Amino acid sequence: MAIESTGLGQVLGRLRAILLLVLLCGLGGFASAARAGYAAIVVDGTSGQVLQQVNADQRDYPASLTKMMTLYLTFEGLKSGKLRLDQAMPVSAWAAGKSPTKLGLRAGETVSVQDCILGMITKSANDAATAMAEGLGGNEGHFAEMMNAQAALLGMSDTHFANASGLPDPNNTSTAHDLVKLSMALYRDFPQYAHFFATQEFVFRGHIVRGHNHLMYRYPGMDGLKTGFTDASGFNLASTAVRDGHRLFAVVLGSRTAAVRDNLMAHLLDDGFEGRQTPPILIAEAAGVRPGSRAARILEAISPIQTADADTVPASQRRPGASQPRHGKRAVVASRSHRSHRTRHAAPRLAAHHPRTKKTVVVASRSDTDG
């Protein structure tokens, strides 16, 4: 699924992105030497047009956005019949030992495929991601090979996955461009499972597990996808939202805080829906470029206009019934029984897919990765 830039405007846009990178490196514009950098991209989900991009082809650390590929392969297994949502996946000592964000799985026990999916999406559970990787690939190393093979099929030419979770590894790299391709592919190829990405809370072993994607609590129309953070990557976010039947996909990489990342994503989506360009200085400031600095003044002088074409998510494959959720409402989704469900969100069909369970939960604290 290639996204191609065409025309003089696109060539100039790429040159501008290179110039920005050189200038910011020379002027000390990066917030921290530990981060790969910052990037942003917004894509129209129907036409596939890239509405805006900044540093979108620059290699960065995806952190837990990596789990979107783990989820892609999980959904593929479900679609093919290789997996079932209620299938019990064994938990190895390797999976149980993952940290820091986890469901608290113990070696020797089992966990359902559905609970792994919900754990990855909400809590960004590294133990759940590893259990799925071992269940599908035999071991995490072989699963990483499967991830890279699928990335190649999706046209993610600047991506290399080293593990299933996104835990720090210098060989686990991607770009905003590639990650938006993956985001779109998840909705295009698995519309029957796209509702999982709207899960903000779920019941696991008798307790509520709350998610990290706080922007979904307050941004009307947002119904996915995934957060990510490591010290090296900064705060990352892949999002999709619908307004008046019009879907956008966007990725932000390298923000300095979760709040700044969320505010930037909201700004990018608002501007995308309104047909405006977000000033590059706002994207740079989210990564730590100081307002009023020399780097900021250079950024402010550069035109933000960049457009290109991407592969389309056909309207017929968009999430059925997608609508704007009510402000401030949240969904509570339970796992495993089709007899009852709880919801605080204007999407009752979501809860029907995620039945209640009688299990208990161990909710891990945020440390090196929050999602």
C-alpha cells in the first residue's frame, strides 16, 4: 500500500523536511538527544490523500505503536480461522517477565486471545503482546520475522520490527508514513475487528483495566488507534476519527509529553477536517523547539504546504455506523460472556462484542513504556 508524492509541490515539501532536520540538528532544536526526532502526518481515509506531513519519512522509534502490527497479525489469524477470540494462549516465563506495562500474567497460566487484544489496545500490555507473538510464531524472534514480512507486503519500506511489543530496541524503527499505512490497513483489511480500537476500558479478571488513549475521552469522533512511549521515542500516537462521515488517519511521533502530543493530534485533526494546514512550528514545539528561538523563527518562515496521494480505504469498508462519540463519555467493555455488558459510550454495539468475565486483574504502573 504505497503512498506516493508527486509534483513539484511534493518535491519542495520533501526538500523542506530535509532542511528542517538539518537546521534543527545544527541549532539544538531537538528536545532530547535520546529521541530520534519528531514527525507528523495526516491522511484522508477515503481518498488516501496526504493532507499534511512533517518529517514523515524520517526513521523514528515507534515504541508501542509496534503493537499495531502484532494486532494486525492477530486479526489475520482470527479472519483465517487459525485463532478464536476465546482461545487460550499459554503464558511463558519470557512473556510474564515483560515490563513495565502489563496485565500481570503469570508463567504457566493461559490468557484468551480477546483479553490479549484488549490488553494491548488499552493498557499496551507487553506481556499480552509477547504471549500472542509466541502463540502465533512459536517464539518472539520468529514472530518478528512474520511482522517484517507483513510490513513489506503493506509497503512499509522504512520499517523494521525487532519485537512484538515496542520495548526499547535500536533495531525497532519505523516512520510516521509507514505507521499511517499500517493504521489504514487495520481498518481496511479487518473492518470486523476495528471496533476493538475504540475500547477505553475493559474488565479483566474482575477489575477494570483503563487505557492510555485519553484523547478518545474528549475528542468527538475519535474511535482508535494506539499510544506509545519510550524515553528514546518520546510520546507517540496513531489516531483515526470521523466527522460528518469523513474519516482521517494521523500519526504523531516524538512529542515531549502525553498532554502536548494529544493537543497536537487534536489540532492536526481539526485542521485536517477543516481543510487547513497546521503550522510546522506547532509540530516542532510539541517536540521541544522553544518558541522564539532561532529554530522556531526559521520554521515559521517556511510554508507548510505538502500534499500527496495514498492508497484509499474504500467507503464500503469503513467502520459501519461510525459516528461522533459524545464529549466526555467512555466505554467500559468487559471480556468473555455474551449475556451482559457495560457501557458509558454512545456505541452500544461495541460492548456486545466484548462480554464480561469473572477474572481478576493486575494493573501495572507506567514506566519506560506507557503504550
